[in-house]
Amino acid sequence: MVTFTRRGALGLATGVASSLILPRFSIAQADNRPSITIAVQKISNSNTLDTLREQSNVGQRIFNSSLWESLIGLDWLGNLSAVPSLATEWRRLDDKTVELKLRQGVKFHNGDEMTAEDVAFSFSKERMFGDTQPSTGKTIFVTEKNPLGRESKELPVEIPAVARRIWPALLGIEIVDKYTVRFVNGSPDVTMEGRISVAASAIANRRSWDEAKSYLDWARAPITTGPYRVAEFKPDTYLIYEAHDEYWGGRPPVKQIRFVEVPEVASRVNGLLSGEYHLASDIPPDQIEGIEKNAAFEVQGGIITNHRLTVFDKTHAPLGNPLVRRAFTHAIDRQAIVDSLWAGRTRVPAGLQWDFYGDMLVKDWTVPEYNPDLARQLLKEANYKGDPIPYRLLNNYYTNQTPTAQILVEMWAQVGLNVQIEMKENWQQILEKTPTRAVRDWSNSASFPDPVSSIVAQHGPNGQQQQVGEWTNPEMNTLSTFLETSTDRAKRHDAFARMLQICEREDPAYTVLHQNAVFTAKSKSINWKAASAFAMDFRQGNWS
């Protein structure tokens, strides 16, 4: 049994090499840095700035590399490989334990130095896990309700649910000394370093949590270590960051960043061209040529480690029969969608996996073939009589979401599926458990190069689908636990291959449409590079 200590252990940290103490930057000098405005489709679905609550594509954009930081970082402007961040080094002690050396001199936005105490708090029951226990295979059901009006520090139920999705068997943090911590797991886990690097594992300031009046007060202005801090947040309208000049990675090059919510593509583009916005995100491919006809502007971006999906609720009567869900998957001409809506700027991947999985990649796997005749035959075998199947839809939350849905409905109609679009205003309405929940859109990312980062995290026992009660499969859940705890790479590969077979063929939980691509428009006069991710990096070296 690991013994966990906190403040008593902090006095052990003496005599640490002074070479790790970071330089300080004078803020008295003339500040000629620019302030910029970025037009985005959405700022935050949950109207909070908590990485454990805001598990979304839009959250990645405003969090990663700007506000929140983890102990292990990612090379956002390179190949997304692991790099030192709030920890300078780490090592495996055994299959269940990773030890990390913290970067010294890191300052939170309130001036506190980051220490092992803050790391232990960030992974505590109080902040992350609530009353949940470290185990695997047990689903934590959620309601996906927004925590507005919460007047206490009680965690919204989605936070422990997400925490156990990311850390199913974490026992806790052992403080070795002021700048050394150990992550101690209850079972072997070859992916612990990857889990440490995700945004949900970012480090929060203990004192700011203690001083906050409520969870919501804290979650709308969290105190973190990033290069920018929250100056003002008006949900559904704008978010303003200001430079954190004591940032350990160097003085931020931008004085203020203003994210403005502009849902309509045309308004984002027109605002960019008129000079109202410096950057405009989520640009559909059919707009790129028009923007770049103006020699002063360009569009950056491309494919990212994220796939667009159609997701099924098998508790809906017609979808309870897996033959009906299989018919959905074979009725889709995915390449036609890529060619018509994406101008060939993305691709149809080999199911829910990515090339950077390396030897865990199932190389002979493909998405279900486009075969309308097979789809019709499956519906005949299922004795499907044309009952209406609702398709809950947001208005272009995803790039090209509405036109993609319209094309899908037509493809499904051609094989005999009676799919009816129901427009919704937000994710709470999309996920609400009622008799009309059947088909919806989603996207899945892989935050580190192993299948547990995606197929388990999103469709396993504590993946969103199972937590909201859309889908479950006993064999899939058993394999998920095996994938999370086994150290035998060959057997893990075979388990992953079987999971793909279950989730994409036999008992479809989802079907992959295409790999996602992200495009950002900007003035050519701005020297800024788009990341191969939703994240937007405004640190030193990526703005002038």
C-alpha cells in the first residue's frame, strides 16, 4: 500500500540544482505587443473553462498551449510527440508507477510557485475523482447536465466520470519531495505517460480552489500555469486572455487574446476580410479559394488526429437490431462526402485508429464498404418497416455538419432508412435520454498513440456512449479492461482488432465517416503557424 503525503513531505526539497530556476521577465518595459481577436464557432459547450468538464474540440482550441498545461506536453507545432512541460523528466519505476521531476520556478497566474502539493491536489478526490473508486470496467452513468447555478464545491457528476475515463485505476499521487511526484496506479498500465499528457490531467493551483466561493466561480476563471490567464469570460459571447508575463516558457508575444463566438461561417469570413478579426477558425474547404483570392489572406491547416463519426443509440427500438445499424454503415459513400464537401482535403481512414499507433495499428482494417444492395438486404433480414429514426443535429458545430447530415439522410433514404433530422441547440439536448434519441454526430480524437486513448476512452465502460446509456457490449467491456491493464503488446493488438470488429461490424456503436481537418484563415502579415490539432499555439516563437 502506497502512503500518500503532502505538506509534511515538502520540507524535503532542499539543495536542488539552481540551473533549473527559471529567468524572470520585467513587466515595467514598454508593452508594444499586439492584442488580437479570433472568431470561433463556439467557445465552450459547458460554459466553463475546466478541462475535465469541457471535453470538446472547441475546448482544446482555447485550453491547449494557452491556458492549461500538463506535466508532460505535446509538440503542437511538430508531430505531437511527448515533450517536457511542467515536468522536466520522468521515468518508470515499474508497470504501475511513474516518477516525475517538476520544473522549478513555475509560477501560477496568482504568483504561487507550482509544487508537488498542487500536483497532488489536481489528482485528488476533491478536484477530480469525487467518491469514485479506482477500478476498471464499472460504468459511471451521467446526465450531461450543465452545472450552472452550482453554489458549492460539489463536483458536477461528469467530472468524476471523465476522471475515471482518463484514470480508471489511479490510486493517487505520492509526494517524494517538493519537486518530485509519483503517479501510482492500482494495475499495470503501459499508457500512464500518455494519460499524464492529456488536457484532463492539467495542473491547477490549490490555493485558488480553496479561495473560490463555488465550483462554477472557479471553473470560469481557473488559475493555471499557462502563458495566458483569464481576464474576462462571458459565456456564449467572448473569452479574453491576457499575457502571463511570468510564464516559465518566456514572455508571451501577444498582450491580449479575445475569442469571439461567431456561429455563422459567412460572418467569420467577412469579419476577417474587413479587419474586425485577426484569425477566423473552422473554415469549410469551399471557402478557402474565395478567401485566398485576396492576396492579403491565407488559410492554414489540414488533417488532424480526430475522426468524424455517426453514433447509434441501440436502446432506440429500430436500432436495437444490429442489422439495422449495419445497414446504416453500408449505405454511406464516404469518399463522395470527402470529394464533394472537403474538396479532397481529408481522407477516409481505416476505422477508429491512426497511423501513429505504430505496431498497435490494425493494418488490414477498413471502414464498412459502400454497398447499398447489402444495406437493403440487411434491412429486409431485420424486418425493418420504415419506422422513423430521429437524427439529432447541431447547426454546423462541426465544419460542414449540416450539409454532411443532409447527404447522409439522402444516402440512407436510398436504401430504405427513414431518418428524420431534428435540429437541437446544444449538446445537452443532443444527449438527453428520451425516446427520440437514436442517431447523432460526434468526433473522436486520439490524444496519445495507443487505442485506449480513443476506442476505450470514448466507447469503453466509461466512454461517453456508455456513460449516457446509448450503447454497451459485455465483450467490448472485458476487452477494454484487458487493453488497459495488459503489458503484452501482441495480445493487446489482437484485443484491439477484436474491439474494432465488435464496434464497427457486429454490434455497431458508431461508424467513422472521415478524418477531420481544421482550417484557420488569417492575414499573411501575421507570422503564425497552425498546429496539427484543434489547439492554437500563441507562445514565443509562433507569433510576430
